[in-house]
Amino acid sequence: MMPSRLSYVWLAQRNGLGAGTAAELLRAFGSPEAVYAADRAALTASACPLRKAQVDTLCDKNTDEAARIIEQCTRAGIQILTIGDSAYPDRLRAIADPPLVLYVRGSWPDFDVTPAVSVVGTRKATPYGLHTAEEIGAALARAGMITVSGMALGADGAAHRGALRAGGLTVAVLAGGVDVCYPPQHRSLMGDILLSGAVVSEYPPGTEPRGTHYHNRNRIISGLSVASVIVEAADYRSGALITARHALDQGRDVYAVPGALDAPQSRACNELIEKGEAALLRSPQALVRTYLGLLPDRTVEQQARRAFQRQTGERSAPAARSAWDEIRRREEQAEQRAKQAEKTEKPSAAAAAALPAHLSDAERQIAELVQQGVGTAEELIERCGLPAPRVMSLVTMLEMDGVLRREKGRLVLGRQ
């Protein structure tokens, strides 16, 4: 008998079939192996209505492409989750058109135990929108929830960063393969997400994102989540509004962040609220309180303590402070370290000029500290004031680019 994983990938790769039809076929035949074994007569007579072109593609029993994809994933360390696997989220399985196969990089969280909230918005977000998306992501992370978004420019990226800043879990749903970073400006962000969370796609490795993929991935963003928050959206062509439509169709909660009456980027959010299609989001904390009951630990203090432990690696907060106070104290310390780092003596103009021009500000900060003799990750974290996962991600990227290397256990500049 054909291996189950191979049959799932084969079925997911049938051109012109679509996830909804594929799900109907599974219900009609009971398994992907049975769909594969079905001949033209059985397919035509099935309870799932099929067009001739769809029957034709299902009669193509060649599995070479599916086998190649599985082999590629094995080599690259990419996890393949099928709709029949126990790790496949129940909420996503329940939608009308669930993806048969998910390709995952990173650490896949248990969505059936930990609730997820998606935070999406326009790529052309205002400072208000960016700040709000980041604060929502951070609040969800501190409560122990998963922040889901699409890793796009603007509000999506801000939501991911907020969750990472608070030491929480975030998952990015991509419109291309999980080995394809798009937009390329988010290469560093993708690295940060992979340190503790995951990137996921229904498209196999190597797939470049294109128009229809974004619409399809938006149903996964909402399908993974108990609720979707729309931060900013100018009109109903916005991808964020497509996510809201999917969430409503899936019976999930939808929230919209209100904006000024004359703010173009808030027009669609305000209309969602006005029509009663979305609840008005009053604050990130109010959002968190709504879904605290879905968490394994039921009290706010317990969730705060868990978030603190994830951020610091410590088993318990000092008895003299509540967990919330301790998180706030740590954030203030990080800000103070960042200010102190700004006062650090700058490298010479010649040394600074030797660094590649394409480095981001954060990458340049790390490289300049190494120039000054800061040679360990612990020292870098202490000096630069950035979160530890962020520093580790930056160091990895700089090593991959050949800007940094390791010599006798310490970081130094340049290739050997």
C-alpha cells in the first residue's frame, strides 16, 4: 500500500483540485490512499462532484513529484504535517477548506492546547498602526498565547516583533515555500521567529509567492486562530480584510482597531465596527482577558509568571514582586542598557567603513561591538540591550554573511 504521507502530498499537488474539493474527496473515500486507488469510474460516481479536468488530474497516478518534495523536506529539516496527523490543529481541520498538507520550519506549537490570535493589517501601516500591532503581539505573548500573522511588511511584522520582544511564541503563515523569505527585508525577522516559533505554508519548498497564494494563506491565518484582529485596512481589497472575511465564514471572532474618522488607513476597520461585523478592540489587555479561560492555567498571575519565565529562563519571579512587575523591571533594564550602549565609544571611521554597507542598524551594532573586543553572546546581550533571541539571530546572520566568525571560542570579524 502507498505510504500515507506520500498519498497526502500527491493529492495536495493535484492541479485544479483546490483544498475544498480535496477535503470533500477525503470524506467521500475515507483516506488519501483510497482516492489514489480510485479509477475513473469510481471518481465519477463518487459523492464528491468533480469536473472532467479534475477527474483527469486524479487519474494521473505518477508520484515522482510528491516523492521529490518529501525527500527535499527530509534533507532540509522541514516537517510535513498532514491533516491526518495528531499535531495538525483541530481548529484548522474544522474549516471548510483545510490544507491537506502543511510544511513547517521551526518549533510547531500545540494549537490545541495554547490558543492563537491572528493580528493582521495593511503593509502601509501608520505609526499608530505599527505601535498598536506590536503592543497586541506583546500582550498575547505575555499571557502565554500564540500570535499568528503573515510576516508581511507593516502591521504583520510589527505583531511578530511584539510577540518576540515579550519572549512569546509567534507563527508566520507564508504565501510561498517555508524556505523562501518574502519580503526579503524580513530575513532577519524570519530568523528571529524560527528561534522559538515557526513558519508554515501549504506550498512545498521552493515555491515563490504569487497573487492567489496570499488569498489562500489568509484562510490558514484565521483558521489557526480563535480570533482575528484587524489593525489597519484602507479598503475591502486589503489582504487583512480578506482574513476578516475568512474568519467570519469560519465562525471565528473578529476585532477591529478603531481609527480617526478621516484616517484613510482606518476606513475599513471603522466600517467593520459600524456594520457589526467586528467588535471594537478597546485594548490589548481586554483582548487577552477574553481568551484567558482557554489557557491551561486559568489566572492572569499564572500566565504572567509563565511569560516571565520564558523571557528570563528563571523558574520563579522574586517573591518581593509580582510577575507583571518583574517583566516591567526587565524591560526597563533593557532600555537602560540600550541607552548605555549608545554612549559606548564608537569605532574609528576606518574600522566602521570596513563593514559591509548593506548591514541593518542592529547588525552593524553587533559587528561594531565585536570590533571593540566583545567576543561572546553573553557580553553582546549585556552591552547592546537587545533581547537574547534577537542577538543570537543577528549573530547567526552575520556569520552566514561572513561578517563574523568564531576563533578560539570568541567572535571576531571576517572570514578565515
